[in-house]
Amino acid sequence: GNSVTQMEGPVTLSEEAFLTINCTYTATGYPSLFWYVQYPGEGLQLLLKATKADDKGSNKGFEATYRKETTSFHLEKGSVQVSDSAVYFCALTPYTDKLIFGTGTRLQVFP
Amino acid sequence: ETGVTQSPTHLIKTRGQQVTLRCSSQSGHNTVSWYQQALGQGPQFIFQYYREEENGRGNFPPRFSGLQFPNYSSELNVNALELDDSALYLCASSSTDSSSYNEQFFGPGTRLTVL
């Protein structure tokens, strides 16, 4: 079946530190991969996506590369800010009908 | 461009009652999906509507039902509420008519509490 596994949180960092949040997936076929971010009390915002192997999605300093050989889509940012504190969800869609999410990783950034 | 809106923001019901949640899709989007997000969990797909028909369903019982209207807005109805239905209900819209057809844009959600 299709599934997404994310690293357990919380991830606690100081401002300007390097961020990596690991995400691996299991899927049939060639899914599209996404990172969504959820700020406290809000819905989900699409952060970035990649639709095929070796694609790199990027937005607001965040990046993730679609690695088919390792079935991974790790999220990275070179220098985090306090405002990046949120819950990050990795997700895939094998078709257009539904998104399959991981359990989320909480990021806490301290000044 | 108007984003996805949901109403109400919060709702408190008692076990056994029925509830209707509403969603207006983003301008230009023709597909609506609903998700349930329990506290501390990732969202779980409930179902999707396209052209007023159900177009895929997750592992939810029939007491979860929905509608899509000609203007692409949607309702989620839950009958015979159970305590475990307490969650954040998220609506997402997308378009089959663009190069970003598999991108779903989410509303702020409705927080349902069942007592």
C-alpha cells in the first residue's frame, strides 16, 4: 500500500541552525510528493512539491529532492528562523483523488 | 483570488447528534476533498467530490457523507456522532484544469468537539 513515514518530533533548533526533517515513503507507481506546513490553530499550507524522480521542490528557503532510489523526500533549510516554528507534514498522492500524510514533525526554533 | 473558506470555525455537539460542515472552494477549483485530523496526527482522507459526484473515499463509515453543489462548494455531514469524531475537519480544493492539478489547497478547518 501507500504510506509516508516521518521522523519523530519535536525537532528543537536555535535560530540560524540547519534543518533536516526526514521523510520516506512507500508507494506503487510514481507518486507526487509534497511538504505541507501547519501553523498553530491554522489549516495546512502547501510548502513545496515534486512530481517526478530527481525533481527538487523549493520555497521560502526550504528544499526537498525526490529520491526514487531511496524512496525519500527529506526537507531541508539552511538557516531556520523563529517564524518557521510549526508542524511539517510530508505527503504523497499516487493519484489525484487523495493525499496520504505522515504523522507530522513539530519544529521549535528558539532565538 | 479567494482562498478556501470553511464554516463554522468551532462546533460542539453531543454524542448521537448530526452535524453539517461547509466549505467554499478556491476560485477556479472544481474538486473538493475532505480530511479528518485528530489531535497530534496527520490528516486522514475522508472523500473527494468532483462534478457533484463522490470521486474516491477513504476508510470512513457511511455515516460520513457529503455533497458538492454546482458552484463547487461542498458539505460534509456526519450522523450519529461518536466521541472519536472529535477532530479538526479540513476541506481542500483543487483543479483538474491546470498544470497544478494534483495540488490541494486547504481551508482553516472546523474544530468539532463531541461530548
